[in-house]
Amino acid sequence: MTKNPGSSFSGKQKRSEIAGIPTNVVVGVVGAGLALWFLFANLDKVKIQFWVFTVTAPLWIALLTTLLIGAVLGYVVKGRRDMR
């Protein structure tokens, strides 16, 4: 197999873009916007029951906490996958 000096292929995959912005940035911004919209649409107070005690708090706090825990777990799992 011979290399073509005029080829634009450099062995790396080109990242996809939307209007010049990397796709992962666009998806992240849209996802964050939808998450905020969902949080602010759920402002009622709810009872959150843990194993031993019950807490009354706005639903958006419970949702935000769940979102942050999921993001941290995703980051940790991604970091472990990158180390392999």
C-alpha cells in the first residue's frame, strides 16, 4: 500500500461539527438547557423518603442532585475506560 502525499487523511478521525462547533459541545449545551427547563418546571415540594428518615424539599433539588450524581458517575466510569 502506498501513501498519497496529497491525501488529507492523517490517520486521525475528523471530529464532526455543527456550524463549526464540535458536536459534543452542541449536545452538551442542548442537554443542559433541557435539564434546566425540566428542573424549573418541577418546583413543587415533595417528600423524599430515605431508608431511615424522610425529608421535604423542592423536587428540583432532588432532580438536580440526581443529575449531578449521574454526571459524576459518568465521569468516573469514562475515566476508568480511558485508562485501559
